[in-house]
Amino acid sequence: MHSAPCCDTYLYATSSASTPLVNNTPKPLSYADAGVSVESGNSLVNKIKRLVRLTKRSGSDAEIGGFGGTFDLKAIEYQDPTLVSGTDGVGTKLLAAIEAGVYNTVGIDLVAMSVNDLLVRGAEPLFFLDYYACNKLHVDTSTDVIAGMALHHYKCKQPTLMFPPGDYDLAGFAVGAVERHSILPRQDIVPGDILLGIASSGLHSNGFSLVRKIVSLSGLTYSSPCPWDERETLSSSLLQPTRIYMKQVLPTAQAGLLKGMAHITGGGFIENIPRILP
């Protein structure tokens, strides 16, 4: 994977009979003239290489810089694996984080939203990929964002005309595996089964269009004391990262003790629980 071409690409003006060039001297244009910093992209890749190695697991190469990440399925010793995939973003929680100047939690949100979708199928997360796009690449800010991710493959783009200054967007993609006979939900869910719920860490990454509207009408700022807990700021409460439920649910699912799980996101109980019923 390359965050940018390995060398500058130049666009040269060409002369024509009807449009002579001034002084007949072509002016070379580089990515820098278009607002894209190749050097910043390369600097970011070098800074996050260490972070990526920290997340190395069996089967993963834990290196970035090539054209595609590899994963050795034999290394995880499944007997009859089925791959499970999921993709998601962070939504308008990103705008709240940008307004609050908080960057080190949204990467966790990005991973959690996709990984939790794998877990409710009974799947063990194997690797995660991300796409990070921004108006202008600020290496330290981008490192804070990416530090929350366990990356297998990474792509950064600087589409300068698509975002206002300071804005960025994230997309995440997770792949997991589950033994074929353990895929959830099962078809034997019946009335009378025990329904368990695991508490969230907060709002997770849903409903922030409404949250931001309420904040704007309240007269509060994200640095204001939190109305329900003045020991912390409003931003620190609202931007609590989405909980990843791997430790709570995966061992139980792999032991065959669960019939089904629902990831409660947008739509709440009413829309998400019916998705697992036979």
C-alpha cells in the first residue's frame, strides 16, 4: 500500500497555435501546487508503522507499505471456516469530535462499529482495513485518529476540494471467521429463551445528528461541564468510544452457549432484534 505515488507527477502546459505560452516557458505543476503533500503522507506512514506492528496477531503480516495486506488462514487453525465481513463509518460523531478537537477516540469507534457486527455472527475478528480522507493531512492529528485502529491495511487520501479545512472522514472494513456450524443466529430461537443485555459505554456512534442539534440549542459548548456529571466535560462524556464486545461475547459464542446476538445501533431494539429472529 502506498499513501501516495512514489514520486511527484508533473502536469505541463503545452503550447498551441491559438494559445501561445507566456515567454514560451512551460510551468511545471506538482501535487503540492494542488494542495496535496506527498511528504506528509509518507511521514504519516512511517509514524504509524510502529502502531501497526503492536497489533500483530497470528496470520497477519502486520506491515504496511505494500500494495495489499495478506492474511494466512491456515495460521488460525479453523477446521471449516466461513469468512464474515462488515463495513461502517463513524457518522456525524466525527463532526462532534472535530468541533471538540478530540481525535484519539474516533478510530476506536470505527473499529468497533464493524467488529461488533462480526461478533454477533459468532465470528472472531481477523483483520481491519480503513480509508482516511482529509482536506489537508496533519500528521499528528492523523496519527491520533489511526492510533485507535488495529490496522491490517491502510489508505490515506487528500481530496482537498471535497472537505472544508480541518474536516476528515473515515470508513472501516473488518473481516472475521467462524466455524460453519457455529454461525449465528441459530434457527432454534423460541419464545421463552433468556434475553440478556450488555451495557453500552455511552451513545456509541449513533444518533449524533440529534445530539449535535441538542447541543447547539442548549447554549453549551463541548468544553462545558457535563450536565449529568460535572466531573468531566460534555465532550469527554459524549465522545466515549464505542465498546468492543469481543471479551464479553466471543468465548461464550464459541462455546455454543448463545443462539443469537443483535448489535443495537441505529433503529434501537425495535429494528435490530427482529433481524436475528427466525
